[in-house]
Amino acid sequence: MNNLKSHNIGMGDSPYDIGLNPPPKSKPQKRVGVDFPLNFTPVHLMVYQNRPELIIPSEALRHCGFDVVDNHGNTPLHIACSLGRLECVEVLVSKHSSVLVHNAFGEIPLFCALRSQNSDFDASSKISKILLEKCGKEMLAATDMRGYTVLHYAVFMNNTSFLDYILSLCCVDEFINNTFNEGNSTPLHIAAKFGLLQSAQWLLDHNADVTLENEMGETALIVAIKNRQQEISKVLLKTSPLDVPDNYGQTVLHHAAAVGDLDLCKTIIEMCPKLVNTGDCQSNFPFHCAVKANSKEVMEYFYSNILCLERGNSQGMTPLMIAVSLGCEQSMCFLKERGAKMDQRTMRGTTLFLSGVVHGEIGILEKISGIEEKDKMGNSVFHYAVQSGRIKIVEWLFKQKKELLEEKNDSGETPLHIGSLRGDLQMVKHLITVCQHHVDLRNNEGRTPLHYAVMGGNMECVKYLIENNRACGYEDKHRMNVIHLCCARGTVNLLEYLCESYKELINKRDACGRTPLHIAVIMNDALSVEILKRHGADLVMKDIRGMNVKQSATNRGFLHCLDILNGTKKSEWVVINKVESLGELVNVENSHMLSLHKGEIISVVWVYNEWGIGINERGESGLFKMEFCKSKEMSTIELEKMKGMLKKQKEVRKIIEKKNRSLSVAVPPPLNPIEEKVKTHSPRIEIPMEQDTNQHNLRNEQSVW
């Protein structure tokens, strides 16, 4: 994180756009640098268009300079290196453009040149050598934000002469087996993944350790097999351990069977016969994995007797179930020919037909019966199709059996409930307009699809459902309306719209006597507290415990919520932490966000997950991400003020009757980090790092839940 140069905050980044608890992103972060980002200056554009002759005389340089960054932190030199613009690089370097600037990914221009996929080897090699001659020692010691070294990037050149050149500049022994990075990957893992045979052989010749594992527990051999790199697999097979499984218990034979490399499977079995009967952590054997190859030849090789057909994994998925789930038609036909039973169910009651719905192949579904089947939770084929986002399957099912459309599962949820919670606007529109799905059906808790859309946090779905039926269920059986649920789920991005659309609901009470403002306070959601107060939420109304919102905030120690409710001046807000900005945080068209300078001290008044509200040294306040900061010591005065406010918690508790305390139900309060801070007098707040869990398709049952 110390390599952070610039982070730009634009529309779509803040809780006001995505909520406080957005669903996790399943797609990896896109690597930028060669696309056309925002905030391109004239100098960036000249490089992008490969016009080096315009760079020197350009008037734009007097205002921009050579090291101006775009919204990805890329200087013109980053762009030139990424695109292989040799002449542009020569001009920029001659004008002393910095070669050590890190972009938003922590990449220096050298890394962009080595990693470039848009230029030939000669251009990348010449650019890299120009940069190394300019500032070699510093660049060779640099790492990107993920911890990858120059050797991790150099393997992309796939040229032994260039790697020898790197070796001539420094000792690379510490780089060859370096795993101190985000994925615990060595340069050999990189070479194995991308099929860089020359680089892999060079690394092996320089004592690369083939037993080292990445964060998934995979050796370089497993990585090569997974990515179908046959030549490197053959090289690594000679020296790599075969019986060392990855984190999921899968050996090299599991992976070889899954990709359908029959020759490799035969070689592995000859070298280590016991792997044929070795199961992974989910009790998947190589025969289960061979299904994914979708090859009758591979299936025939691993098939021994009819018992193979009945062997289920720990989730009850037999080879036939896996074949249908993955849409492997050839494997399915092979298993049916061998006599596999068609009435199979997983541990959760998912049938063959339901598994086929998840995959979405109509051709496979037409070969399987069971359209009326449900799983153990009462989910029908329509529930599965909607949960999987399969509109074409919904259309096909509707033609086959439209009377099943509005059947509820055991929780009383219809397919429209599921689609609304997922925020799948296209699916929601299709269900309502084409399939004529009713929008006012309630689940067992009395909640309509609108309630679910609010809990899912999708603005477009919420608007569409309101437009189609404004009165589609204000309250559930706990008397919680859509604004209550919005505050309970932290979908701040919807709150402003809901308050304007349903003004009459702002001060409605739930079954525990709580208004939406009570819920927002309980959740320590200062953003929602501010919005509700601005829209006229009542500050005096008491809940079933006899507490108004100010007493509730005091009782829980949520000091910034209390400051908002009291209308406290910004200069008098209670500070709960001090942090230092590690980079430039640039506010781009987002009035809620706080702009910061590197090294600037921020007085933090509120923290929620990765977000904080703070005041910078210029007196500006706003939201910022805590991950871009490190903790600093608070002053004695600030600590004493915070402790003084927290002492009032006991005073509030004394006026509450004990018999009413047990009636506070429904929404659990979040953890309060402030009390622990006061006890330890430590201002440090730990921000957990997200981990990538790239699991094999066979490891998780293809079920709706």
C-alpha cells in the first residue's frame, strides 16, 4: 500500500451509490493501462496515438508536465510502455519523465513494458533496457501493489537472453522463489500459467523450487495442467511431486482428468498408480473430474465398473449429476449408456432436471424428465432458472408448464422474489410483462418482491416494481416497511428515493415501536441517520423500551450518529480515531467523498466496514476508504472527550425497565469498535484483506442455495 500514488473516487464508488453492504464482486479487477481511461491529458493522447513528434513542441506540456497522471494513476510513460511506443518512450525519457512513478496498481513503467501484450518482443526489450539503464537499481528492487517483483514480470518476455540480461544486473536468487505476494505465486507459477516455456526452463535451470505452492496450494505443475499448457506440464512432470494435493485435496490426476489430457493421465497413473483411488476434500475422485472433460474416450479410460456410476461426492453428486450440472452432453450420454440411474438427488434434494436448469442447456433438459420436481426447500424449476439468471430457460419452462410459475418455496418465496433480491432487472421485467407474474405476492414473513428488491439494493428494480404497483405491500408481518428494511440492510443508495416516494412511511413504527431512524441508529448507519433527519424523521418517538433515537445512540456508544441527531457543529464532532493518508485520494464528481493529500492527517468520526467519515487538515469532511490510510495516535484531549461521551451509556441504561429489554428483537446491532479502543487506548483499526476463493466447479453443488 505504500506504493499507492493516486486513487480517484468517482460516481459509483461510494455507499451512496452501492450501499454499505454491496454484494461481493465475482469478477477479477480489470487491469488497466492499455484501454482509454478518463482524464486523458493531451500528452497521454499523443502517446496513445503514437505521435512522438508532437510531444516536444506541444504547448500542453507547459501546463501538464510529463508526469501528470490519468484516473488510473498512469503517466504518459506508463501508456507508452504498455503499448510498445518505443519512440515515445525515448522522447519522454530524454525529457526526464519519471521512471519510478507507481500507478493505481503499483506498477512502474518497466512493469508495463514487460507485461505488455500489445507489442513485439524487440520493442518491449528495447524499452525495458532504456528504462533499466536510466534507473536500474531502484527498478529492480521495486514491487507492485500485490508484491510481484521484476522477475515475475520479466517471465512474460519468454526469452532466455533477456532473463540473462536481468541476471547480469542483479542477483535474482531471492526473486526466483519469491512467494511474498498477493497470490503466493513464484515466477515459475506465472510461466506455467501462461505457457512461457523458455522462461520456465530458464527458471528451472536456475534452481526454481517446483514444490512451492501458491495461495490455492497449487504447485507449478498443477497450474500448468489446469491451464492446458502441455509442453510445460511435460517438463515439470519430471521433477514435481505428484501426490501433493492442492487446498481442496485435488491431485495432478484430478486436474489432468478434468482437462481431458488422456496421455498425461496415463503417464501420471504409470508414475503414481494410487492416485486413481484418491478423493479430494469433497470426495470427488478422478472419475468425477473426468466428466468435465466431456470426452467419451476419457470417460471410458477411467470407467472400471458400474459402482463408479453410483459413487457420489460429499454433497451427493454422482458423475451423472455433475455431467448435467456442467452441460457435458457427451459425458451424460456415456453414463446413461452404462446404466446410470436418472432419479438421483443431491444432499439438498437437487434433481437432475434442476441441475440442468442451472446450466441452462435446453437440449439437455429435453433429454431429462422431471419438470415438476422440487428440492428439499420447495424450490421449483422456475426458482432455479431465475436464481441462475436463465431468461431463455424461463421462457422455455413457461411454454412447457406455466402453472408452476408462481408456486412458492417453503419460505413462501416466488421466483419474482428471487429475481428482485438478485437485482436482475431484465429477469424481473420478463416475469412481470411476459409471464404476467403478480407483483403483490407475499412470503411467509409478509414481504413482497419490493421488500426483496430493497434488501438487494438495486435501484432500477425498486423503481420498476414501484411503477408497476405502488402499493405492493408496505409492511411485513413485523410491521417493517420498505424504509425500515432499507436501513436494516444498509442500502443507503435507495434511501433518498424511498423517502421522497413514501414520505408517509418515514415515521411509521414496526412491531417493536421503532421508526426507520431507530433502525438506522441501531445499525450505526450515520449516512442513513443524516438522510432521515433531513427528511423530517421524528427524534422524540420512543420504541418499546421507552428510548428515543438519541438515547438509543448514546446507549450503544454510536457517537457520530448522536452528533448528527444533536446537530453538533463539525468542529465539535467527537473524534474516535486518527489516520494518515497513504496516497492522493482525488474526489471526482462526488460531493460525498473526501479528497486527501498523501501524508495528510484525518480525524475519523465514524467507521463502518471499509468506510470512514473524517475531517481533513483543511477542515473538509466526507467519506473515505480506511484501506488507504494507516492509524495514528490520538491526543489525550480527544481520548478523554470520547471516553466522557461513552460514560453516558450507563446513565441511559438506568432509566430503562429491565422487563422491556428482552423485547428488543428483529435487527441485531453491529459491533462497536470504540469501547475496545478506549480499553486498550490503541487507535489502530485493522482492515481485513479480501481473499480470492477461485474454487473448482466440481467443488460446489450447482444449487440455488
